[in-house]
Amino acid sequence: MAKKAITKKLTADPEQYGTRLHSPLHGLFKLKSSHMRVAYHIEKDLREVWVLVIGDRRTIWKDRQGEILDRLKKEKAKRAPTR
């Protein structure tokens, strides 16, 4: 179910279908798909959507916040311009 929602909704309009998250995940979005949640980041300049984690709605926000933030940091570092 989550894969179908990602493919259909996030490729069409990730801001419309997602919900903005609050601190400490401010700036990220969530997509609901049945009992699963998808945490993602929209990189407008690159026209990309980074899916950071997919997890059960009951545990994803409490148990995996650190993992989500770490993945975001790694993705940004990979795409940072080199000098």
C-alpha cells in the first residue's frame, strides 16, 4: 500500500497529498497509507522528493525520529556542493 501511495501521490503533488510535520521534524511531510506512514522531504530546487522512512503509524514518530533526522542530514550532505 505504501509503495502505491508513494508512486501515485508523491510523483503527482507531494505538498498537496502530504501533511506538514511539527518540531522536531519541522520541514518534513507525512503521507498516510492505511496503517503505514511515510516521512519525506521535498527538495524544491532539485525537484526531488526524498522518502526518509516508512513505518507503522503507532511507532514511527516516537521510536524513529532520530533515524528520520539522520537520514535527512545524510541526504543533504550527499547533495551539498563541493568546493
